[in-house]
Amino acid sequence: MFFASDNWAGAHPAINDRLSRESTRFAAAYGTSDLDKAIERKFNEVFERDVAVFFVATGTAANSLSLASMARAGGLTFCHTEAHVIEDECGAPDFFSGMRMVPVDGPAGKMRPENLKERISRYPQDAIHHGRAAAITMTQATEVGTVYTLDEIDEIAAIAKANALPLHMDGARFANALQALGASPAEMTWKRGVDVLSFGGTKNGCWCAEAIVFFDPALARDFAFLRKRTAQLFSKSRFIAAQFEAYLKDDLWLDLASHANAMADRLRSGFNALNTARLAWPTNANEVFAILPRTSAKQAEEQGARFYEWLQPRDMPEKLAEDEMLVRMVTSFATTEEDVDQFLKICASA
């Protein structure tokens, strides 16, 4: 019953097998192998256009270097108040980009468009003392398990375009959001106005595979130097490419995300039927937030369940009683129906 994070899950057997096969051969280094180039072309197919792709090792690197590519002196990056880039990356996006993160409020983990407009208006391009607007980043799926709809992405992108700001999407759980919406990769990104994407694979069955995708290759003209200078150009980068080869083959990545989302749906349905616990708010992808009596949470942990106690969001719909706690549960490609049902059974009996 491992619900602490999809990062806790292992790697999918198909990805392990592809890595094993890759380990027995020789190939050119530093991203110049035939495999690296083939997978870069595969991303063109996935997104239905020519893109520039750069492999990196972590989501933090993907987000930080994406924003660094947009950097301007005195620049400010706008994100949701509780976005991963501002809450959980130890200032890495600020460090690598040299820009400051500006929080934007909004319900359900999503920036409210009018709030974003207001925050941007505070930082005109000649605001020498306060800094100037330089970029917007949005998290899809969000830190609270919700998903921006296509119309909501359109709204954020329109604000970015009106202010001549590049738009970045943090897609650590990109596949989960995609499956929740039933959209294509193109429909959820460049067709809506997204300029750069952090494409996550690690949380969805890969061992260590993230990519930065530029939808206009011209924007990536100097990025190879930035990746090298920040120690993210791996000599054996083909091992990241090998993971993506297995991940993208026959839409495995979408199948894995669909399974994780289905297990989250099973959790959500189960909590809706309980009298001893309840959902904290509606979610769409593979994160579930619930309010449990502390006695139930303790009993579940004693029986092997793993999850995180979560800080209450600023706009949480209801407050907790003293004997209650907010928990986050994340499902993955490796979560089973038995895991879910056993956890719900413990909560029901506590």
C-alpha cells in the first residue's frame, strides 16, 4: 500500500528490459548516438510538429533550465502560490534562471486569470527597482491533483501573449493530465500557446528520464550550452533515450498513466462511500487528498500503508478538526486494486 508518491514506484519492466539491452553495446556519447537522434525525432511525432528536445535527469533540472532559457535581467516568473517550482525545488528555478518567482493565487491549485493579470501589471518593463515580468509557468497536473482544462490553458496563454511573455508548462505528471482530459499532446501544449514543456517520465514508470521540449526550435538555439554548463549533458545520454524509446513505444506511457488515474478513481469512489473519512476536494489525475481521523491514519500506517500528511492549502474548502489530518495519496503504474481496497478497508474499520 504505497501511496506516498509515484516516485516511490519502480521502473516498468519494458523500460528495465530496454536499459538492460542498451548496456551491452557501444554507442556515441553526449547525445550524438543514433538512438538519441531517433528519440528526438519520435518527439516530433508525439507532438505533431518539429520540436527541439533535450534530455535531463530530474524534474527540477527540467523546470529550472526551461526557465533559465527565458531569463532576462531583473526578470520575474509568475506561478501558482503553491506550485512545485516555488514550494518544493529549494530555489533551483531562481538559482539557475536568476529570476524571482512571483506567486499568483487561485483556487484548486490553478492560477486565476484575473489574479495573474493583476500581478503582471505590478511589474512593467521599466520597473527597475521591482523587476520586470519575464515568464509564466503553469503546473499540469497541479500540486493538488487538479488539471487545467484546455479552455483554462487558453486563458493563461492569452495573458502570456498579450504581455509578450513565454509560457512554460511543468509536466512532471504530464501523461496523467493528458489522460484525465482525453486530449492529445499537441492539443494540451503548443496548440494552446505553450512555448516550452518539462516532459516528465520518471513519475510514470521510467527510472530517470525527463525532457525539455521547445515547440519553436529557434528558442533553443543556445540551450545546448546552458544544459552543458549546468551539468545536465550526460556522456551516456542514450540511457535516457533508451527509457523514452520503451516509454513511448505503442503508447505505453499513456497506458501507464491511465492505470494510475484509474487507481486514483477507485480511491476517490471508495472515500465517497465511507463514513469514517472523506475527500478533501475533487481531483482529476493520480493524486487524492483525504481527511482522515488520526486514529485511522495511524492504524493504516501500522498495517503498512505509506502516504504523506499534507499541509492545508490556503483555500482548502473545509477546516480540519483537532483529531483529523489531511493526507495525500498518489497512485502509480504499479498500484493494484488490492492495494486500494485494502487501504479503504482499513479506513472503514478504524
